Amino acid sequence: MSQLITVDQIQTMANAVVKSQLFGMKTVEQATALMLIAQAEGYHPALAARDYHIIQGRPTLKAETMMARFQQQGGRVEWKTLTDEEVTATFSHPSGGSATITWTFEQARKAGLTGKDNWKNYPRAMLRARVVSEGIRTVFPGVVLGVYTPEEVQDIPTHQPARDMGAAVVVEEEKVDHPFSLFLADGSVYKGYPDFTEYMEGIRSMVAKITNSTKFTEEEKKQKITSLLTANNKQIEALPALAKIQLKAALIGEGSNLPNAIREGPDPEISEEL
């Protein structure tokens, strides 16, 4: 896509998508967030309705879309086994070599994933989605940066204890045990994360807890969210441009209690880099 679509145009499209009730997007904020992600990845924003789902408040990319993008960019896949008990495939790409990925129902059972109806009714499809995501992420991760399949996200636990954000504090550089740490407003580390995707989900989940709280007024919610983002500003600013936009898009989906800098969409200087 050579021409960027303005935020106003994206919001108009988002309104139409939500009103149509054809794509499972329940709010304009959700549709806008997914369209911003699609544009950041070089696709027309309208394709977000076709390619993405909002699952547990986070954007997910359909396994079929992951596979199509992988193959469009030179990737190849050879299916070895495709049954309800096991799915195995070999993924290859000129930039990332090759890898053979296997997921079995027994493996999923030991991981505690098979108790839900989708695993009971469609085990092969669930195993296939896991293999697609892991295989592409292994040999050519640029296709799936920061997103997972709906099947994976449905298996992520959603309950985490909330903590009061307190007053805003700008966090100075601090040594931590994980590449990504979620800082609270008082400068303490709430939790460490091994990768950007989990870090993004941690911030999104915290913002969602504040937004859905019945203890605070709307103004207090906005202040607490601002304090949270201020405390994490140094780490956020160090992210790559695409990761910043993905984080911003994930937060937009959580409603109206966000600072204007977040709600207005991608920064102009970030858009120019894409």
C-alpha cells in the first residue's frame, strides 16, 4: 500500500464495519485499532476486517492469513502429518532456513490446553493453528510480529491480580531480569516479560482493569492510565516503530480513558518510517 489512509478515514471505515455486524467487531475502537495495525504492516486498513479478530481484548491474526503472508513472501510449507492426534509440517524461507514443527494432542493435554470445547470438537484445526504459528515464527517471524492466532489467545489465562497505580513517577534506568518489565507508577516492577508480545498484553491488561474498575471516576481512570504509561515511557520509546504502533493499537481498543497522544493513532514520524 503506497498511500497512508488518514485517521479520520480509518474511523469512518471502522464505523461502517461495526454497523455491518459482519466481522465480529463490537466497538469502533476495536475496528480502528485493527485497521491501524493493518496499515502499519503495509496493508489497506479495510483488510483488517477480513484478516484479524479481537480475542480477549488483543488483536489476533488468522492462521490462514499467517500462511498466506508467509507464502507471499517466499515461504514454503510441507505437511507431514495432519490428524486429530498429531500435526507435523516443515517450514522454510530463504532468510530463515527451515524447521520441522510437531504438535500432538497429548502435548497439548499436558500443557493444560485441551479442556475447552474447541479442543474437544476440532483438535486437528487447533493443532494445525499451533503448528502454523510456531513454524512461521521460527523461520520468518516478521510475518507475525506481535500477534498470535485466535486459537492461541483463547488458551491464554485472563485472570491476573490488579494493583493500584498510584501517582505518576518517571522511571530511571533499572537493571531487571527480563528484557521487558512492566513498571508501576511508583517505579516498582510489577512483572517481567520474556518478549514484546507478552509485555504488550501486560500493559493492555492493566489498562483494561483500570478502565473496567467501578472504584474510580472517569477522570481518575485517565490519570491512572497516564501514570502507568508515563512510568513505562522510557521502555516504550525504545521499541521499534512497528511495535509502538501495535502497542498503541492494542490500547486504543480498551476505550476512551486514554491520553490524547494514544487515542489519536500513530505518531506522524512513525507513519513516515513505514
